[in-house]
Amino acid sequence: MRSNQVKAIPQQTDTMKRILYITVIALVILASCKDESSESKSATDSVIEDSLVADDIDTVLSNETISFLNTAPLSSIAKSKAPNFSWSRFRMTNSWTADSLYTSPFEPSPDYYDRYKPLLKYSPDSTMFIDLDSYNLSIEKDKNGKLFGSEAGPDTEVSLVNVNDRKKTRLVFLGPGSSIEDGSWIDRENLVLMGFQETGDSGTRLPVIWRYHVPTSTFYIYEMPDPRVAKQLMGQWRRERLKGLTIR
């Protein structure tokens, strides 16, 4: 009996060692799975947080565009007439690439440039210009040769004219209640139009900027969600731009 008991001790020790080894391996595997799960959850949470942060960021005018607009005469007018006005308050509300804009041959009358040239907005390389007025403002000369204008209708059309290929492209057409009051070139590929537009069924007017990228025919629309500013400024920019012309 003593001999049998002595021989059994090593067998029990080996068994306990195997059980302990298996237990340790199991714990290591479990810990590894937990770490991977934690890392996966952390990564997922990070993606969700990044997504939420991205969704919360409003698309605003670039610093370069704001700096450019701050140097324009209409900026000082806006700030003097509307205390709450700021270019940084505009937010992008829409953008699209225009597959087909209405384009027609540019065939101006012989005296077109005599009448409208002071109001045309030429690109930096003078290959294109923005025509803000010829659709809805008829400019004539009186008997003394002085230019005067008369309103041709309540609608607004703004066109982009390519001098080289003599093509005229309609950029924006607006009905009564909305207007484009000024425009300018940021650089040879980007232009901006500034005005006001009715939004929604209520007819509320908001200040709006249309930015147009010429090479890709892409529009970016920015609005300032403040109808008070629109009420304070509507008509002011256009009057300033046309101040050298008598409107009858």
C-alpha cells in the first residue's frame, strides 16, 4: 500500500500542472479577446465621434474670400447699414455642378459697350466679364450724350460672357422679390455674386452669395440666416454700384 501511494503522487502533480497550464492559457486568450474588443470599440467610438464632429462643422466662406470681400466697397456699406452684418455669418446651403446652362451667341448691339462697359465686371485676364444689368436695365443717351437708365422689368438675369468665343451663358435668373446687386472676380477662375433671395413659402428674404467656379461650372450657395439684414440692405448695394448713372 505504501508503495502504491508513493507512485500516485507524481501522477497527481502532473495532472495539476496540466490543469494549471490550461487555465493560464484560457485566461490569456480571454484577456486577449477582451483587449481586441476594447480596441475595436474604441476605434468604433472614435469613428462615430469624428463623424459627429464633421457633421457639426458648418461650411463657411474661406478666409481668403472673406478678406477679398472685406476690401470691396459694398462691405463698408453693409456694415454701416446693418450692425449685425458679417461675411463670416454666411453658411453654405447648397452646391451643384451645372450640366447645362443656357448659352447663346453673344451678338451685342453696336453701342452695347458704349452704354454698358462701365458696369461690366471683367475677369483678371479680361477674357470674360459678368453682365449684371443689360437684361433688366435699359441704358440710353439723352440729347446731351449723358447716359441714363430705366428699369426694364422686375426679373433679374446675370450672364457670363466669354469674349474669345463670343458666347453668353446665363448664370442666374431670379423673379420679383429676389435680386443680385453686385458681383466680382475672386480670381480668374472664381466669381461671386451678392444679393438677396426669397426662401421657403413664407417669402422671407435672406442675404445670399453665389460663388461660381468657371472651369467646372460649379455653384456654391451661401446664406446669412438673418432676414433683418436683408431688410436693412436690399437695394443698397445696387444703388451704390449704379450711383454714377441716373435712373429714371
